[in-house]
Amino acid sequence: MTAHTEDRATDRAPYREPGRTTVCVAGGGPAGAVLGLLLARSGIDVVVLEKHGDFLRDFRGDTIHPSTLDVLDEIGLGERFERLDHHKVLGMDVVTDGGEFSVADLGALRGRHPYIAMVPQWDFLTMITQAAADLPGFRLLMKAEATGLLREDGRVTGVRYRDAAGDGHEIRAELTVAADGRHSTLRRAAGLPVRDLGAPMDVAWFRLPREPGDRPNPFLRPGPGRLMAVIDRGTYWQTAYMIPKGGWSRVRARGADALRADVAELVPFFADRLGELDLDRISVLDVRVDRLRRWYRPGLLCIGDAAHAMSPIGGVGINLAVQDAVATANRVVPALRATGTVGTADLAAVQRRRMPPTMAVQAFQQLTQRFVVERVLSGRALPPDALVRASGVPAVQRLLARLVGYGPLPEHVRTPALTWTRPRTPALT
């Protein structure tokens, strides 16, 4: 069934007793929010738990790639997204002491969206959850953190959670989806084994003002023992200063003036605006690259970072999470509408579909970490000139653009959209 298929439904949501739903999604990030919307638009009763009181957290994945933009078009949110304040990025430059070149020419992609859209994640999540809130089967509980699993006869039957009123709350569900991030409480509670693939760096994120006359494109700037990725956000530069794994304490010990000097040496045009660089306002990302060997138990499925934590290389994490959500909905909606339950075979099928692209992207990230990031941060030179030159070849740029923009297996929405005759907007707790 295609994304454009519509079914007629009544104007009332199916009755559910308090504390019970069809699908409970733990985590209101990109994976959880998009899955909640896709399920609700197909008439599936769903509760999404989000542990924070809002979505206002800085330096999260703000890159919306062509694969996700296509999904938004397929569910009728493309025009609404276009109205959000965002900045379109066509590629990435690498600036070295010996010159510069471009990589990943997104403008050469064939499709409706040959670019990456940079938008604050809180705006993206607000748009998704507001669209979902117009559907009768959707409930979003804010300040509600999943703390454990409910089980019965070897099957996960829901979650325990705490909210502003305290612990001890429960929601029972036919299917529980763990979308609660790289430090997932639910995957740990389920005893799902994690394979840690390692990462040689952490990332210190900070903002610097963007001035008229600055260069137009995002760029990667390597230097002896240092590496920065600088992303154009329209009115400011979002800057990723990469440091050896566990090295933030050494950066702090050297002090803010030493960091400002390092940044000014790498990017001289930043020198006149570094007074705003304050160590206490820097957000440090503990970079992890890992994946579950098994994504599911009976009644439970992990998706997004809960199933596979990604390196920030390529900015693909949010988009893989959305792809997981689409693949999950495509598989479980038909099962729920036909039988009211989801079998373990359906959950295994989601993993079988999403594991190969996850492994492919992580392999690319590991190669980049090994041959670029690790070399630079250890004080060695960039890869041999032949490899550097090859990355600037148009055919290679197009290949990289395809990998970054769409990934190895882009998903498309196959679930039906119900037409509600009288939408309601439930209160968000």
C-alpha cells in the first residue's frame, strides 16, 4: 500500500482504558516522534514518552537530509517544513594549509531536495508532534521518563515510567519501542548485548557569530593535532572542535585562552570574535559508535540511537533514526491492523532490513575516523595526497553525496493515511 493511499475513519479515537495503548514509544527524539506520527496517521493508538519538559536542547542533530525531506513530502509535511527557519547546505569544503577542495556535492543529486536543510532539532520535533497531536490516537507525555519494562510470560507488555508526580506509573502496550537514545534505559533493561565499535574522539560544540564576508560553505579544517568542522547556520557558525577521546579535561586545564589561540590559528577569520568563547558554555559530546547484536525481544523493538549509536561524521544519525521509524511503521502497521498484535518475526524483519545500511554507514564512519580523524588528532599528516585528490573527483563527490544524502537504503512511507472528519488536539501532559 503506497503512502498516498487513504482510508476513511470515524471522527472518534478508539477507546483505550487509562494506562493502556497499542504501541508505547519511549523517547521523543526524531525516531520516536516520527514513528508516533506514522502510527497515529494509520489509526494505531500510540503513546510517546519524552523525559524532558520541552525539546530545547542545543547541539543535537540539526541536519535534515534528502532522505528525510522525501519522507516529509510523502506524509504531507513538506510545505510545513519549508516554512520553518532553515538554511540549505549544498556541500562541504576541506581547507588545508596547502589549499582547499570540495567533497560531497549535494547539488548534483537527482531528486526534489539536492541539499541538506539545517534546522534546530526542537523546531523539527515540534512540527512533527504538533502534526501528530491533530490525530485522535496520539498522546505525548512530557516529563515522562521510561524507567523499566513490564513483562508477562516472557513477553514485554509495556513500561514503567516516572513523571513530575513521581515513580510508579505504568503503561501496558501490545508493542513497546525503545527510542530512548544511545544510553537507552530500556535496551539495558532488556539485556540486549551491545557491540562497541569505538571512536577516537569526542566533540566540543560551540557557536561563533557569522559575519558578512565570511566564506559561504561549511568546511572541515585539519591542523597539526587539531580538527574542526564548521557548519554555516545562517546567522552563526556551529563549530565542532574535535579532541582525542576523553581529552576534554586536558582542554579545560589549558584554559580558554589556549583554546581561543588554537581556534584562531586554524581559522584566522574567527580571531576577532573569540571573546564569546566560554569553556562553561561548550557542550561536549561523548562520541560513541555501537550497535545492538539483536534489536528486539518479544514485544520490544529498539530503533535509532537505542539500536545503533552513530558518529557525528556525515551528520547522518537523525536521518538513519527516521529511516528506522519508517521501516518499523511499514512492517508493524499491517500486522496491528490485521491481528492487533506484532509477532517476533515482524520485529526481526525490521532488524534484517535496517541492519545492513546501519553497518555500511558505520563502516564508512570508522574508515573516516581511522584515516582522517585519528591521524590528524595524533599529529600525523592527512591521508596520502592521492586519497585527498580522489575525494575531489566529481564521480567520488557524487558517490559521497548519495551516501550522505540518502544512505544505502532509503525508506519510503508505505502505510495508509486515515482521513479524520473531525480532528482533535489532545492536551500534552
